[in-house]
Amino acid sequence: MNDVVLTGDRPTGPLHLGHYFGSLANRVLLQDLHPMYVLIADYQVITDRDLPGEIRRHTTELLLDYLAVGIDPAKATIFQHSAIPELNQLLLPFLSLVSVSELGRNPTVKDEIAHSTQSAVSGLMFTYPVHQAADILFCKGTLVPVGRDQLPHLEVARLVARRFNERYGQVFPLPEAMMGAQPLLKGLDGGKMSKSRGNAIALSATEDETAALIRKARTDAERLITFEEERRPEVANLLTLAGLCLGRAPVELAEEIGDGGAVTLKRVVTEAVNEFLRPIRKRRAELTEGDARRILAEGNERARERAVRTLEEVRVAMGF
Ligand code: ATP
Ligand code: MG
């Protein structure tokens, strides 16, 4: 089968190393092999927060992050939810295919609710995975590079596709998740590295910002550095981060650091991260907001054409 890749992020802040090792690195590889759609999920921002005034800036920044890591707009279609009404219209038939209790059981929805800063949970939060099914299925996506937190959502997308096909005839292929080298990178506080939890190293962070963030990361009092994920999660997390950036095993790095303690560990991590981010920062500095706007306009147009065709197919299948 010829795969179609679909993946995306919410414009809620700068992309971080978790995105890179969870999903972006795979995207850069996959764009050479398959048609690829990259979604800037702007409508999903209002799932769990008030639409920030800086949504446009976040959107532009997200696009610049994509280009900086090497996503090539000549190969990939980068687009926004808000520009593709036909994609959002798929929500209607899709919502009728899942039950309220199925949505309520979704562990990622539960986790997002736990971290929400809003006083009440919005209806959009419950329909989040169904919206995501529309994101994936509008382009008949089959391969979805995501982090581990997205697996329950992907199950919903498969469920929706399967039930739609059963009820109305074969329209959608069943999408598969594709996890990266690090499906769940932890942040500097030990929780999932997230844009909105203040624990992330952004791909656009300067050298000094990166150093300051790592300096503040928690460690423990033992001088001898060892890689023990259960017993010493904070130290293990820093070693993992450095290992990913250097393409080396964390155990090996621990042995080299030996009894250098937290100070040496943090120096090694800071150098590794800064070295890794150097070419990404350099590419980003060469880009302008004008580039971003032009690329997005082109991507929106291409994605919309695709969505129009799928929606038409859906309406025919449903007998409208
Ligand atoms: P927010 O805090 O606003 O939800 P986020 O950091 O969780 O932001 P998303 O835009 O929700 O980022 O996620 C985009 C993609 O990146 C998803 O595929 C998600 O699985 C992946 N991802 C996010 N954080 C990590 C992480 N720490 N490790 C691996 N993958 C991640
Ligand atoms: Mg998230």
C-alpha cells in the first residue's frame, strides 16, 4: 500500500526536544518516502485554554520550527485547521460513530484534563480524539508519527474509520501510529516534556537559555553518576537527553562521567544539547516571517483540495 503520512502539533508554544525525538525526526525521514501532511492544529488550542492573543505568532513560530528541523515544504504540505472547513465538517458524521462512554474512558483526555488550566472541562476536550480522527482521515492518512501520549487517540481514529466503513462502505484506510526514538521524553521536572508545563527545552532556545534550564534541572546527591531509570529517574532523564542528542547510549555516558557528579553531568548534557541544536538554530535564523506566511498559504490550498475530495466521497457514501 502507498502510505500517506499525517501528523501535527498545536500552536501553543515553541516545539521542544520531546517533539523532535518523539515525532519530528521521523517526519524528516518520511517526507522523502511518502506524501506527507503536517497540521498546525489551531482549532485544538481552544480545547483546554482560552485562545491566546498570540495565536498568529505561535502559528508562525511553529512553522519556522518545522522548517528549521528540516521539514521541506516542497515535499510536505503544511496547513492549519482553521483554513480547512471541509476537514472540520467530518466531525459531524464521525461523532455519531463513537459513544460518550468511549470518549470518557480515553486516558489521554483524562491526563489533559488533569493538566488543564481552565476551571471547567470543555465539550471539545471530549471530542478531541474524534477531531483528531478527522485530521488523520481527511487525507486518508495511514502513517502517523506521534509520541506515546497520542496512542489512545489513534485507537479512536481507527475505530471511527472501521465503523464508518462498516456502515457506509469502504472509504478510509486504518491509520497506524509510528513512534520515534523516544516516544515519551521527560521534561526537566520528570513529567512529560510539554510546551505548556514549563519543563521543556525549546528547539529555538538560545545557548544561554538552554544552559540555564539544565542548571535548574533536579538531580540527586550521589556523586557517582549511574544510569538507573527506576532508582534515579532525574539523573537517568538527563543522561537520556544527552544520549539522544549525541546518538550514544546513556549507560556509556554515565560511565564516562563516573564520579564527576551533577556538575559534570549537567555540563555534558548542556554541551550535547547545544551542539545538537546548533544547525537547527542556524537554519531558523535564515528564515523570515514572510517565508512562513507564503508556505502556509500554499499548504492550506493543497490541503483544502484534498479535504474537499474526501468530504465529497463521504457525502456520496452516506447517500446525501
Ligand atoms: P501542550 O502542552 O500544549 O499539549 P505538547 O508539548 O504536549 O503541548 P502537542 O502539540 O500536544 O505538544 O504534541 C504534538 C506531538 O508531539 C504529538 O505527536 C505528541 O505525542 C508529541 N510529543 C509531545 N510531547 C512529547 C514528549 N515529551 N515526548 C515525545 N513526544 C511528544
Ligand atoms: Mg499535548
